[in-house]
Amino acid sequence: MGVSFTIDPRSGVPIYVQLVEQVKRSVAIGALVSGERLPTVKQLAVDLTVNPNTVARAYRDLEREGVIETSPGRGSFVGGDQPAARRAVTEVSSASFELAVREAKSIGLSRDDVTSIVDKLLARWYGAEASS
């Protein structure tokens, strides 16, 4: 597997949540594709120096959301459920937008300022289709 996961125990974000978000982000950007095998719970726990129960919890959450599929004796794989993959893309994007908007508000930008910035960025990255 070409994707490596990292955790920051000092971030204040639970480790299992960090893992869930990283897997979703990797699926969202195509770094992990349908059918790709994930590291075993034990291997990822050793690699990250975390409790295997933490990794197992992250995998259970991802499986419940349809992002991965686990087969006893075979391992865990990125799911083929396209709606779940699409939700992962939306969740990753939403989290990024939320962070940006929270930062903008904390430095005193008004709603109109933020809207103007977003409109300019949409025009820059999407061109004429930004208005549609």
C-alpha cells in the first residue's frame, strides 16, 4: 500500500478519529481505490505505536459507514460502495471548508467578506461554470 497514515497524539483529536479522517481523505482523493487492501489492525497499530483497539475502532466506524469492507481471515479493503466514497469526498471537503470559515470568522471577516472570497476562488478554479 502506498498510503501511510500518521497520528498526532497532542492534537486533541482522538486517534481513532484521525485514522477515520485520513482513510476517508485518501479515498476521496483517490490515493486509496476500491478493492485496495488496508494494513491489518495489528500492523497499523505497530506502525503508529497505538493500541490495536484504537485501530479496530477506526476500522469498525469506517465499515459501518461503508467506506471499507472487512472479511474475517482476509483483511480490510476499500469498499466498492460509490455513494460511500462520494460521502467521504463531501465530508473531507466540508471539514476543510468549516476550518477555513471558522478561521475567517475568528480573524474578524464578515459573512460578506467570506462570500466574496469564495466567489473569487470559485471563479478562479471553476471559471464560468462557477455561476451555475
